[in-house]
Amino acid sequence: MINVPSTIKIALGSLRVNKMRSSLTMIGIIIGVGAVITMLAVGTGARKRIAEQIASMGSNLLIILPGTTTAGGVRAGAGTQPTLSTFDADAILKECPAVMYVAPILNGVSQVVHGNLNWSTGVSGTTPSILDVRDWPLAAGRVFTMDDVRGASKVALVGLTVVDNLFGSIDPVGQVVRIKNIPFTIIGVLDRKGQSPNGQDQDDIIYIPVTTAQKKVFGTSFPGMVRTIMVKAKGAEELSQAERQITELLRQRHHIGQRRDDDFTVRNLTQMMQTAEQSTAVMTLLLGSIASVSLLVGGIGIMNIMLVSVTERTREIGIRMAIGANTWDIRLQFIIEALTLSMIGGILGIATGLASAEIISKIAGWPTIVSLMSILLSFCFSGMIGIFFGFYPAYKASLLDPIDALRYE
């Protein structure tokens, strides 16, 4: 019968005798567990930031861009030929059942002046539905109406970056700014959105009625011209259907024959952003896998030390067998030693990983998220490493012949 308490006492006593060797053996496990927790924390933080940026763009989004031009055999890129109009946007909303909201956009960059301050920012002429398309609430004031659009009113909604640079602590609602020397009254302030997935500051924006942009700010090549049209589908499952309906409708409206290329491009922003999020998930898995290699290295270190320990303690093993210890007593002793080393190393590794994740977050300004699951997995894995790599030395020790072991010098 295996004497478990006595075996545990002997195993722990052996580790205490060789404190320096035990500490050096645990270093590999400490580094491995710490690296796994840190890398998973960095990857999870990256996924969270990208998810927030994706959510800030809006959901179920499609963007329609104007087409290409061909001159003298030279083909220019998408967006070089103005082919979209507010009339296209109206038709999409009326004739595409899978579409919920549509917002035509005529945008540009302009110097905006308030008092003795000025700021270069993006100015977009659009309709009130842009806030529904982008899931963008107001922090203060009101949105302009379709009456403002029909009347080409000189009113504006401003992002918080513009507010910070032009107004500071002053309430911007009701203030007047000049865009290309045209006075605009601020009627609303957009809530904070933060950065887009491509790093652009979404709060550095001014929205004005699309007709005002067409007639008074940017001008147009033809009546109703816009540079892009943003579309929000009724649901994620309707995105493909909405894309197909829009393509068919615009080909019909633009009189494009069957063998001719489209003079517009429909892009599924939601699908593109989901792909980016999936790529980040793969990166997190890759980081965790790379870090787990160091755990294996730590396990191999435990096995090497245990094999050395078996050789050094051959005579001790022979004495224990001579006074009645059986095969499993010997095996259990060395497995407990290996498991203790790996578990203590795992606990210290968890502390190291938590500290490293916090340091990286503060130095790099990058969010790190340590999940309870990553801690539990790392700790359990370190225990499995101890059992797995400690079994062979234990098995080898248990097979020693007592007489040969007692004769060993």
C-alpha cells in the first residue's frame, strides 16, 4: 500500500535541501506561464480595441463609391469619375427592400474659423440619416432636418475634436463658424466616436446639409453629385441581399449594358471589419502558441533536473526500497517533486504575467486584458507539464534494482 503522506513529506524535504537547484528549475515555468498570460492579454486587448473601433463605425454598413475613368488607354482608380448623386440615394432607399437608411455624402477638407482660432478639418455634406447609418448619437443640441437640406441652410453638426480646438470650454451650440468664409451656425455636437479601424479620428468632422455643400461650399460637376453613399441594411443577414439590390438598381439607373463594367463600387464595410477582427483573433492564438513553447522548454528543464536527481539519489532510492518502499512509492515521490516545482513556478508565473501585462499597458499605451480563463489554463497547463515531464524520471527511478542501487557510489 502506498504511504502518500510519508511520500509527500520526503519529496518536499528533498526540494528544501536543494533550494538553489529547485529555484533555477522553476525559472523556465515562471517565464513560460508569464509569457502565455502576457501575450494573451496583449492579443485580447487588441481584439477589444478593434471591436470597439468596428462598433464605432456602425453596423450592417455598405459604402458605394463612384467608378473608374479610362482616358487614352489609361485606367484611373475608383472614385476618379463622379457618377453618384442624391437621386441615386433616394432611389436606393425607395426601391431596395433590404435597405434601412441611406446617407449621400459630399466631403472635403476646409479651414474652419471661429474668432481668432482656426482648424483644418473634414467637412461632409449629408442628410440627417447619417446619424442613423453611423449609429452616432448627439452629445448636445439637435440634428439638422430635411427642411434644412431642402433649403440649403447654413447649419452644422461638429465633432468633439473640432470643439476642443475651436471652442475649448465654451458651449459651441449656437456659435458661428466660417467655412470658406461662409458663416455656419452650430446646432449640435456629435458624441465621441474615437478612432476608426484605419486610425482616422472620427471626431474631427463637421456635418452640414448636402445641398449646402453642393451649392455653397464645394460645388458639383452635375446636379445632385455626391462622392459616396453610405447604406445601412436592415440586418446582417440582409447585407448580401442589399448589395445585390443596389448593384442591380444602379446599373439600371446608369444605363449600363450587360457586358459593360459598373461605374460604381459597392463595398461591404461590415464584412471587411469582421475580417480584421478574425485576423486579430488568429494573432492572439499565434501569440499564445508561441509563448506556450517556453512552457515546454521549462518542462524539459524539470525533466533534466529530475533525471540528474535520480542519478544522485540512487543510493537513497535503494535504501527506501530495502526497507519496504514499493514501485509506486518511488514514482509518486518524484512525480510530487516535479509537480510541486511546476505548480509553484505556475503561481509565480501568474504574478509575473499580471505585472508584465500592466507594465506593457502603461508603457505602450495599449490596452491589455487578462482573463480568468487564461490564468486557469496557464496554471493547469503548468501542472500537466510537471506530471508529464516528471513521469519518466519517476518511472526510471522505480525500476532500479535495490541491490544495485545500494552498491551505487
